[in-house]
Amino acid sequence: MNTSSGGWIIAAAAAAAAAIFTLDLLMPLGYAVPMLYVLPLVATWFVPGWRSTAVITGSALVLTWVGTVYSPGEFAPDVMANRAMATALLLVVAWQVIHQKRLRRQRDSAHETLRRAEVRYRAIFQEAGVGVAQVDSRTGQFLEVNRKYCEIVGLTEDEMLATTFMSITHPDDLAEDLGSMERMRSGDLSAFIMEKRYIKKDGSIVWVILNAAPLWRAGERPSRHIAVVQDITERKQAEESLRKAQNLLQETESIGHVGGWEFDIDRRKQTWTDEVYRIHEVSRDFEPTVDKGIAFYAPESKPIIERAVQRAIEVGEPFDVELEFITAKGNRRWVHAIGKRDVEGRRVHGFFQDITERKQMEEALRRLNEALEQRVAERTAALRETEERFRGIFEHAAEGIAVTDLEGRFVQCNAAYAAIVGHTESELRAMQLQSLIYPDDRPHNMQLVRQVMSGQVASFGVENRYITKSGAPVWVYKHGSILRDDQGTPTHLMVLATDITQRKRDEEELRRQRARLEELAAKLLTAQEDERRRIARELHDDLTQRMAALAIDLQSIRPPTPGFEASLAAPLHRAGKMAEQLTTDLQRLAHQLHPSLLEHAGLEAAVQELVEEYEARAGLKTEVLVRNLPAALSLDRATCLYRVLQESLQNVRKHANATHVLVQLLGTTRGVGLCIYDDGRGFNLAQETSGGPKGLGLISLEERVGALHGTFRVKSERGEGTEVHAWVPLEPQKVSEEVRAGI
């Protein structure tokens, strides 16, 4: 309650006392009006401090007795009793008010103290350098956590309050943690401390030391406990680093056969590491001394180590010696001992290394060096002999050999190479390899050289032309490779050249002969087609017409008289039928020799007619697909494709055992292609052709298509059907002849 409200209450209490006093003066004696002074007295309860109550109480007592004097009426004993009772009541009420105010002050003081303690606890709780949390001991749920705890486990306060300590504890530590918690709940432990791991939100591990203590009294039901954790990750990492360092030191000592020793001069005590014990081949029970250690050295080494150790102890002179050594088991070894005295001069320390293997290797290396020197001398002599032999081979080789540097300048060449290019060796040394290469062949040659120098290819072989000294070209087959040093760095280019000019001339002559043969074959096929066309025309225009007339004449013969013999009528009728059938066969033969529809209606119509006849005769489903067929297709090209289709369909009928045939006739801007697909049993083309020549039909088709500079291909596998592909260009192609200079 503030001061202004307390003053207002005192004023109000004073006014009430004055009003009661006035009432007491006006009322006759005997009435206990002074008891009403209790009201203002009680009102002072709202005013802090005991003084206001004491003042009002004193005033009320004075006014009570003053009112007795001035009140109307007679002064009687009951009036005195009433006044005395009022006084007692006022004193009792005053004491109660003052007592309650004292209790309230004490309570307020206790509350303030508790509040300040709560503030201090909160400050300590939140700002503590360790993680602190209250945890439900039954469920493991976090009930209250401070900031440091959240930082340690990497969670926010809300996330912590929504989880349990079990969910963030590392699985390997959870069993021990839960076991300790159970023992604390059962009363076997008053508290426990353990090192454990938490799994942070990002998956990393943090090591902590956990102090857990119950917040329930003995005999109470376990409810909650306090957990205090301290981050010891750095300490654990340091311990792990130290452990690894110790393990590494031990492994290093074991691998390097190196141990450490120390001699305390004051205490005359010597200390060895484990590796020193192992090198001496003694157990850990062995108590080392300087004299005992020196006793292990071989007799010839003992004076040296004694003098070295004595001077190190007395004058601080360091030593570094390699001496022979005899172990406790009698094994001779070589050891490397190093020692020096510390700055204070109180101890001598050093290291002790088993170098037996190194000494053995040095001895073996010495022997090997001697053997190598002898081998080198022998190999040098052999190399000199080989070099002379190689030089002889190089100089007298039938093939041209040349060596150039990386810029293409000639370093060395033999007589055969000089003869090929028509230059002497001295002239070539002043030239570059590229200057000899025919200009049209230089770009490709440079590309091959770059590839072999970069390591893309190990070597290259190429046919190109050289320009001889006379200016005439010469054809060579050139093989190039890179010579490298011991580090694999390219140093030179070596070229082997073979004169193939005559071979090129022979190849050119062979190409001319092949072209002439192809031309003759084309003329022969043309002549065959012309002859077939002539025979077909003769059959159609002459024999077929005459046979048709004969058939008509035979069938038109009638009996001249009723008595004509019946025996002659039947033969005449059969002769007419046979003449008619023969006429049909002659027409079919003429059509097969040269289909007139091909010449008059074009390839597409002839193909459609041939496929329809084939489908009717063979009873085999045949599909035709024609696309972009040019209108102006020469007769020889149309005849060629027609013959390919004829032969292929006959092969399908005789050999394929197919159920479906697809014929595709496709035109492009450059030519016309014919494809015949069947789903028959197929055949292994490689096996069919490896045992002997191809069938006459396939050879004929290939030659017919090749005569028009087209392509012919057959694709087949057993059980996969057969494909026949033929393509002919629209225009005749002239066979180009490569005119080589000098050939």
C-alpha cells in the first residue's frame, strides 16, 4: 500500500473517531459508544507500520475516557464497566492489528526474499556455464532446461521440452544411463556421475559428463531429478589424440625398431621403453642399469660405448654410434645408439634403434653394387657390340630409316632413305622432314605426328608422297614412332619408309582393269537384256500369233458331213486345247524374258503385276510399299531392280518357308532402293559363304547391281528371316581415275 492511500486511511480513521467522540458527548452515560472506535482502529490495518495503529489506539483511549467526563447523564458503575470493556477491546484489537501487521511484514519480507532468490536462481540457472535441467524421472521428459544445455545438445528450448533424454542419448550409452536411473529411483544410488554421448540435431556427437541427483526426499515416490552436464568433447578429443599419438609412437617404435632410454644421474636409475626391452630380448621384469646395458655390447664394441657414455655423464659430450650388439638370447645385432645430457646436467637420455636389417641391406647392397659394376662392364661391352651391329643394320637396311628431332630436322638417315628421296645424307641434315612431303599430304602427316607426340597413339602408319630431288613424286609407306628418354619425355621421331611406287602403279592398273571388267559386264548384261527383249518380241509377235491362229483353226474345224468319223473329232479338239495352252505358255515365257509392262508402264506397275502373279502362284501373302519413286527412271535401272525382285521372290518360294513377304521400293534424290523382307527360316550367311563361293543367283544380282555402280547386300540369320537390299543411282556414275604424278 502506498503512502498517499495510507494517509487517506489515517485521515478517514481520525474523522470517524471525531464523529464517534461527538456522538459520545451527545449521548447519555451508559451507552458503549466508544466501542465504535474499533472501526477506525481496524482501518489502520491497511496502513503500513505499527505507529498509525498505536496513535489511533491512544487517541481512542483518551477520547473514551474524556467522553465519560463530558457526556450527559450520571456517572454510574456500569458506565465505568462499559468504558473499561471498551478500553480492553481497543487494546486487544490494537494488539491484533499490530500483530497481523507484523506477520504481514514478515510474510512480505519472506516473499521478497523468495522472489530475489528466485531471480538469482533463474539468473544462475540460465547463465550457468554448465547445462542444467529438471527431468521427469519416470518418463525421461525434460521439464526445464537452461541455455547452456540447449547449446550443448544443439536444440532449442522448445525442442528440448518436447523430447526425452533417451531420444538424444547415444545408443551405446543408453543402457548404462537407464541402469543408473533405475538404481537411483530404487534408492540404491543417492546420485550418479557418468560420461556419455549425445547425438546433436545435425547428427554430430558431443561428449558430456552427467551429474544426476534426485529432487525427492527419502521415502517419497520418485518424481523428478536434476541433471547437470558439462561439455567434455574437447577433452575427449584431446584424450583420443593423445591415445592415437601414444599408439602411433608405439607403432613407430615397433616399425622403426626405435626405443627411448633415460639415465637419472642423481638417483643412478635408468629407464627403458618397451622397444628397448624387445631389442635386448629381455622381459619387463629386467631392471636396467648403465653397466647392465653396456654388458650387452659385443667385445669389440664395448670400449667404444663405455667411453661414450662416461663422457656424456661427466662432461655432457653427446654420442652417436653404430655398434654390434648381443641380445640376452645370444642373437647378434647392429644397434644405433644416440645420447646427450640435458641442460641441467641431471640426466642423460637418447634413443636406441635396431639397425640390423639396414646393415644387412647395406652389406647386400655393397655386394649388389659390386655385381652391378661387373654387369655394367659386361653390358657396356655388349651394348657397344650391339650398337655396332645396329649401325650396320641401320646403314645396310633395305628400308629407309631416318631420325629427326622434335622440330622435324634430320639427325640421321641411312642410305636406303637417301636413295628414296634422291638426296645425300649431308643434304638431308640441312632439311626438314615436312619439306619432303607432298603438299597435299602434309596436313594429315602433321596431325599424325602431333597425335604420336602427345601420346594419343603409340605409332602411326600412312601412305603418302615424297618429293624427290628431281621434283618427281614417289609413293612411300611410312611408319612413325617417338623415341623417348628414361623419364618418358619425347626426344626424337623415327621414320621407316618403304618405296611403294610400283605397288601404287600396279594398284592403279588393277583399278583400270577392274573398271574395264565392270564396263564389259555392264555391256554383257545390257546385251543379255536386249537379246531377251528381242526373243520376247519374236515370241510374242511371231510364234505366239501363229500358235494362236493354229489353235483357232483347229477349234474351228467342223465335220464336213454327218457321217464324219467320230474318231477324228476328239483328237482335233485336244490338239486345239494344247495349241491354246502352248500359246499361253509362250506368252508367259515372253513376259518373263522381258515384261513389256516394265517398258511401257514403268517399274511400279511391273512390280505390282509381278507380286500379284507371285502371290497367286505361290499362295504367299506379299505386301508392296512404294514411296517417292521417280517418274523418269531409266529402263536399265528399272530392269536391274525388277530382276533382283524376280530372283529374290523365287529364292523365298524355294528356300525360305515363309508366311509373309514385304517388298519396299523407295526413291530418294540420289537413287532408288529395293528391299525384300521375309519371315522365313533364314540362313547363316557367314557359314553359307565361308565354305565356298556364293550361289550363282546372288553373284549375278551383285554383278548386275554393281554394273550400275549401285550396292547390293544380303542380311540373314537362322530363324530370323532374310533381307535383300539393292540400291542404284539415278544417273550413271563415271569411274574416276586418280591421276598421280609420276605414275
